[in-house]
Amino acid sequence: MYRLFRGGSRKALMKYLLIFFLGIVSIGMVLTLAPLPNDDTTSQSNVLASLNGTQITTQDLQKVVSAQIQNAGNDPKTIGRIAHSALDQMILRQALLTQARRLGLEVSNQELLAALHQIPYLYQNGQFIGMEQYQNLIQQETGMTVPQFEAELRQTILLRKLRQSVTDDVQVTPEEVQVAFRRQNEKARINYVVFEPSAFFNDVKIMPQALQAYFAQNRINYKLPEQRKVKYILIPADAVRSQATVSDAAVQQYYTAHLSQYQVPDRVKVAQILFKTTDDTPAQAAETLQTAQKVLAQIKAGANFADMAKQYSQDPASSANGGEIGWIGRGQTVKAFEDAAFSMKPGEISNLITTPYGYHIIKVEDRQTAHLQTLDEVKNTIQTTLEKQALESAQQALASKLQQELAAGPQNFDAIAKENGLQSGETPLFSYNQPVPDLGNNASFENLAFQLSVNTVGEPITVPKGMALIMVTDIVPEHLPSLDEVRARVEQDYRAAQAKVLSGQKAREFATQAKTGNFSQITKADGYAIKQSNDFTEQDQLADMIPGSLLGSAFTLQPGQTSDAIGVGSTYVVFQVVSHTPANEADFASQKDTLTTQLLQEKRDLAFEIYSANLKELLLRSGKLKINASVMQQFLSGYQTSS
């Protein structure tokens, strides 16, 4: 029902610090590098790169990579890309810091303080929050001490100053802004055909040699996890039900011992119609009051309360049920609602009750005064409770007996089950988190099954069908499989990969034909579906989630001309230009400043990227930067071995 009950919540604070810290420059990776002693040769086996006496080790890279591979799965290619990219960023950061210092750039205390002032929550109403709170905040949000944080922040500011010194002279000409304006505002309309790999999936022919080659190249992706097989004995409730009898004396004894559970407080069973006013203006509240008064008058005149609640009540939890709330006790609702409900008799309907939530019409359906329920009233409930306890006790007793017998003679597993009137079973091989017949996807079962050694019987566990005892009979360690073990998966993946190749091939063939023939006729003859776009710019997206930026030739080809096959993600597109709509030059003045800023940022980004790449290349050629490829290969092989 609508919240008549009291409560509150507290918002969690800020992740802004780390975002700000990493976001000042695009290469701002958090890393502390230790000096490499000139006479130290023993540590070289874990050094990925060194620059001017500073080393980057496998431990440094591990910290960065581990934070980024959560969604990479076991794909070594993905992990390899992440690791190489992370190392490159780490090297680049150190190279740029070295260059900044060589150029005499520094970060003053005033500049550091100005950067700290930009971080929300460190200064409230212009006043510093205090060193103790500052230390706690930095520790919680970044995991650093204040000196570590400020040292990293100084480095980030230093990199920003280097970037500014490199790119400040980069400017944008009026001609470049004009070209950008036309590029962003010119529109094209096309007819196009999308070549989805899924459309060619069933056309892929699987040749044994090709499938074997594909599997050999991608075998690491099919590594099978550890699998286990267990024997089990189920003890369902029916197996011990005859032992779980409950006498009248036991019921009486339980009732006497738990009298406090059967004390029923004052309570009323109510339904309501709520007219909310929490967000109303005074005028709206007055209008809501008029509606409530009219509905009340209709109910007093004989209208059905439940029907009126379904039509008018604004309590989403109860309106669909005719306003039915159910039983409420004292102290559960706001006072005005409670006072009204407990002052009424069953069948009575209240006048309008005003609470902070709005206007209520209450109907009391039943009422109970405080009393002790009799044994007859609760006997069935107690009987059910005691029978359940007796069943569980009997199951546990039988399970304990079986466990002792099985531990003494695990080779007699099936015979022991039969002697006790139970059936044994054996699972197929299964991996962790894989549902198992009879035992389901059960955490207790899985944890025990993957802890036991072969021919060892575990403690009794509860499973959906009752209690169970299990014994591990086989363990297959994780391994790289043969093709036959995973053939179905490999064939599926091979078809998907070849379908993409085939879709590209079909798209190129179609484009070649369409360039010299009739686009529409060839589309129909080949059985493809032709689609029509609306007018779009390079910044727009077509209906098939195709970015206009990937269809640049739509703005250079003439109407009637056909494009090459263009890759868009896993699909290909071939289009024919229908029309062009030139940019409206009258809009240039309003867009000029924004375009200039955007274009300047892009040019400066590119300039700094080129500067950074050239700096790295120069350091490599001079020998000041050394990268150890063999250590990187060792680093990556560790992931392949453990995945």
C-alpha cells in the first residue's frame, strides 16, 4: 500500500575524486614506479620496461590489468590487447613526465591547491573540511594516503602543463571551420542493403580440415573446467514419513510452551481509497478534496466500495484489489489513520480522513480485540510444524546412519542404499554451477562435491528433494579438449566466423554488380531486402544502428552512384545515394563558436598524440627506453596457463 509507515534512508557519497584524478589528461594512469638500481641484474626477469633508471615491472602491470579483465573471460587475445595497451600507457606516462621535467616544467603549491579546490566536498562553502576528514575521504575513495594522492595529482597537473605547452600553438583556420560546418550539416539520403552474417550461417559448409585448423587456432577458448561425477543417495520425506507421527500430547505441550506466539493484539482489517495530495499545489489540493467528497457521497449513497477504490484510489498497492489493505495493528500507520480505523465497527465507512499523504476513505471489514488464541484455533498449524520437525529429525537420523555405513564401506554404496530401502544414483560429469539431475543447482551440493576426494563420502546435505549423501567417483581436471569433446561448440563458432566472411564476400559481389547495373533490380534478383533512409548527417544514426560517420562516401558520391561494401561492426552495408541536401549557410553563424572549439580540441588531441608517439620512438632509438618483449610474453603466458 501507499507508504503510511515511517522510515528513512541515507545517500552514499562520492566517487568523484578518482574520476577527477584520472580524467585530467587522457593518459593519466595511476602508477608509482620505483628506481632501478644500476647494479641490480637479478630483478631483470620481472622488468617489462625501463626508462632513465625507472622500471615498470610485471607486478605494476598486473595491478592495472587485473582491474580491466573482469569482462575479458578466458580470451587470451582480449587479455593480450589489454596488457599491451596498459603497458604502452604506463611507458608513455613516464616518458612524458620525464620530458616535462627536462623542459623545466613544475607544479607549484598554488597550482596544487587550485586543483584541490576543484574537487567537490573538500571545500564546503569555501571552507576546507579539515585534515582528518580529508585523509579519511582520500583513503576511502582512492585507497591512497594524502601524500600519495597529492604526488599523483602533481604528476597529472604536470602532464596537463606539458600538453598545453605542446598544443597551445595549434590553431583552427576559418576555412577549416567552414569545411567542418558543411560536413556536419550536409545531409544525404540513401537506399541500402544490409548483409547480416546470420543470413549466411546455414550456407557455411564445414570441411573437416578447415574445422580442425580453426579449432587448433582457437583451442584455448574451449578449455574445459574441472568436472566431477558423484554417486548419491536421496532421502525424501516420504521415506521416513511413517516415523514422523505427532501425538495430541505433543501438540498440547508445544502450545503451552509457546503461548506468547498465540497472543493476538488489537487489530482491524481495512480497505481504503486514497486521494494523494503530497505533490499538489493549494489549488490542486482543493480540487482533490472536491473529488474525494464526491466519491464519499456516492459510497454513502450505496456505491460499491471496491469498485470505487479500483476507479479512484491512488494507492497502487491496494487499488487493484478494491482498496484491500489487510490486517493492521496499532503503531503501524500514521496516527490519524489509526485513530479512525480503531474507532469504527466492522462494516462502517469513515468520513474523509486527512493525513500527510492526502485524503482517505476507510472501510473496516473486520476487527479483533486482544486475546489468546485457543488450542483448537491453532492446532492444525502446530501439527504441521511438529510434523515438519519430526520429518527433518527422522531424515537426519537416517542420513547419519547411512554416512557411518558408507564411510566404513564406500565400495558397497549401492548395496547400503538398497538395504535401507533407498535408491542410489550417479550423476554424469558436471562442472561447478552446472545443474545436476535430482540435485539441482544447489550451493551446498556443489561446494561439497568440489571439496571431496575420490571415494570419500560427505556430510549429509539438504537438496530440493530432501536430504542427500554423496560420494565423488571421478574427477576430470581442467584441460584443453580434443575436437570431439567440444565439436558442437566449435562447429557453431566456425559457422559464425565463416558467415561473417561470407557476408563480406556477398556484399562485395553485390556492390560490383550494382555499380554497373540497376540497384533495385539487382537487389530483388539476388533476394535481398532494400531499405530507405531518411535524410541524415554524419552525426546521425540510421534505423539499423548504422552510424552516419561510417557512411562518409554517401556525401561524396553523386546521386545514383553506389558505394563499396562497408563494414559496420559484424555486418556489411552497400548503398546507393538518392539525394544530397546542402548545409544551410544561414546556420553557420550560430554554430561557428561551437565548431571552432570542437575542431580545436580535436586538432590538439591529434597533435599531442603525434608528439607522444614521436617521443616514445625517439627514446627507443636512443636506447633510453628499453622494452623486454620476452618478459611480456611470460606475463601473458601466465594468463593462458591459469585460464
